[in-house]
Amino acid sequence: MNPGSEQFEDARWMRHALTLAARARDEDDEIPVGALVVDAAGAVVGEGWNRNIADHDPSAHAEIVAMRRAGAALGNHRLVGCTLYVTLEPCAMCAMAAIHARVARVVFAARDPKTGAAGSVFDLLADPRHNHRVEVVGGVLGDEAGEMLTRYFRAKRGKA
């Protein structure tokens, strides 16, 4: 990967998302999923991690938290030209929020074979019936994100 290339930038931002996922795990004992929104100029405009348990909010997934903060920072409910980076493939709720926000790209790490809505179970982001198209890139640092999730759930179940 060449510095400055899209692949390099995606990996760089996904590493940042992984640090946010670690915060979910370490600070809030939440499932370690982190997300951030980067604008077209390459600036972080919103970041978050899973907060649904801590906030008693079923919608407080990492992506939703990051998009809410990005909307507030930009003063707009539309995140036109922005990229959403997330350590786990978005669920249906988060995928549709990205579509409604007019996010340009969604880049995710680990695939979610149970509820993934970016190609694993559903393919909401690519559904041609929507009036907005989202570019999707999956698997960026997916092994690292998957391992973090596996270790978290094993620890919760008391397994080594």
C-alpha cells in the first residue's frame, strides 16, 4: 500500500476505529465496535463506539453514535461526501441510517454472518431500490477486528 492511496487511508482510519472499539470494551464493557466519520477533506467529524448498554439505548451502535456526532459537527443531517469506518459490518439499522444520511462510503472490518447488512446476510447498502448509492469496502483489517470480538465474547463466557 502506498501512503496516500485509498487502501492506505482506509487501513489508517480503520486502525483508529479499532482504538475506539477498545474503548467500548475497556471503558464501558460494551461489545468492542468502533466507528468514525471522515469528511471529504480527510478530517474526522464524528467518532463513537457501542454505547447501547451504558446509555440504555438500543440504537446507540457505534455507527449511529459516530453519525450523530458528525451531523452535529457539520450542522447537517446529511453527511454528503463522508466515509463511515466501522470495525464490524453494519446491521440493518446502521446501514439504513448511512443511506438516509447520504454517506458516500462505508468501510468495515469484520463481516457479521448473523446480522450483517452490507452483503453477509442482507445487502441493504447495495440495494438498487434506494435513491442513494453507497460505496462499500469490506474486510479492511477484518482479522484484527474479528479477533478482538472473539476474545471479548470468550472472556464473557469464561472461556480461555
